[in-house]
Amino acid sequence: MSEQVIRSALADEAAIRQVLARYCRGLDRMDKAMAYAVWHEGGTANYYDIFQGSGRGFVDWVWEAHAEMERHSHQIAQSVIDLDGDTACSETYVTVALWTNPDEQGEQQEIIGRGRYLDMWSRREGRWAIDHREHVLDMQTVQPLRRGYVSDVSQRDSTDPSYKVLG
């Protein structure tokens, strides 16, 4: 394999990893345009037992769900990415932490989901994005929230300090 082919493959993998990271950032900062951009036009999503439809429709659905949460945080871990020219597939491990808003008694829950994004990708006009996502929730815990430190700096919008650094 030539050095140029290797560099091209590494650049494609980096571009896909960047999209995955921006998806998490888009959800956590409630930046809908960033979250929409993860999918190509016509892209689809199947979050088993939760949502099935368009990628854009999923973003709209999750927006309402996250608006009902006090806080949420998405982290991605290892990814396996298989490239084939202008298409790719990947498996990426994800952890989602959600804090519900207080109920009538002032109690909250912490929901931790651990699963995987199984994504089909394509590069169109030089841009990698998802054509189809399958989300597999491997396990989930729900427990009473025992609050610890909560940052006043972290925000779910463009006032978050990350926008000063990344724009």
C-alpha cells in the first residue's frame, strides 16, 4: 500500500471520527444545526424500541426528550471503521448520561445508557456523513440521582465556553 493511499485512508477515518464527535457535541450543546449535519439528506436512524425514521426526525425527537432533562452528556469510545472508497461502515461505543428534572417530590434520576452506533457512511461532494444508523442499547441503569459537583460554566447552548474555542 502506498504512502498516499495510507494518508488518504487516515484522513477519511479522521473525518468520520470528527463527525461522530460533532454529533455528541451537537446534542450536548443543543446545537440543532450541528446535530442535523451528521446525516446526509435522506439519512435514516433506527434506535431500537425508541425511534425509527429519518436522521433529521431523530434529532427533532431527541430534542424534545433532552429538553425535559436537566443535564445530559454523550461520550464515544473506540470505533472500528471499514473504508471502501466513498463508503464506509463503523461500530462506535457510546455512553449517555442523563439527569432528569426534579419531579413533584424534588427527586431526580440518573439514567446511564451504554451501547453502540452501527453506521453506514458515504462521502458526497467531499463530505462524510451518515446514510443509516442502527443504535444498539446494550445496557442501561436507572437510579436515584445523588448530586455531586455541578459546573455553572457548562451550558447546553452557544454560551458554553467551547464556542469561544471552536466557534
